[in-house]
Amino acid sequence: MSEALEARDKALLLCGFALEKKAQDLALLEVGGLTTIADYFIICSGRSDRHVQSIAEGLKEDGRPRGVRPLASEGIARGQWVLMDFSDVLVHIFYEPVRRFYDLDGLWAGAVAVDLPEPYATLAAQFTGEGMEQEVWPPAARDAGSSYIGKRLR
């Protein structure tokens, strides 16, 4: 069935699965015009390493009955940055401070941000990182006087 899904439909399906696991600050980027590695990137965040792992496992479990399986996954065990390759869709799931540090959103700023259809748009709006305390990342940077600031739950 995954061959029958167009890249956009697959990306939207995966966005829905991530939002069901309360992925935060979800962005769907159309990158096909900028790179040959994928047509779409999904970038989202989790509140903790365990939340990141839960989102990744949810994508695998929810996609399986629909024939949508990752070709490869990296980083699930650590839960800091998970990369899942669904052929024409790459999913990046970050622990929030790690996302801000690597700033893939900024790196791919030239990509077209895809507006999510309902009910995904409403869910995505609910799961934003607004109102979170600030945290310095990486943790060692606290002592090194780093000015990088990320978000953390209160």
C-alpha cells in the first residue's frame, strides 16, 4: 500500500500519527525542489527523550497496518534526535532543546511550509512549545557560558 500513497499523502498521514502522540511544533516542509533525498521533511519535537521515543514508535506502529514502514531509523535509543526514512518523506523528531540547537527549520528555511489540513492544523496549534521555561543546551554549555537558549517544560 505504501507504493500507492503519493509522497504528500504519506507525509500528511505521518503528521497525523505524530500529532496523535502529541508531537510539538510540527512543521511539514516540501523540500523536493531543494534536494533529491526526499520530497518532504517532517520536523517535530518531544518534551523529553521518552516522548521523542514514543512519537517514533507511534509512527512505526500506526504506519504498519497501512503499509507505511520506515526504510531506516536512527537515534530511537537515545531519544535526542530520531531520523526516520520513509523513502520520499524524512521525519526528524527532536528533544526540544536539541531541535533549537541544530535549527533544521532555519537550515531549510527556503523550503515551502505546507499548511496542514483540518483536523491536523488544529492539533498542531494545540501542541506548541509556547509558555515553556528556557533551558541551556547542551547541558555542559551551562558551565561554559553558552548563550544558546532552548525551551523546557515548567
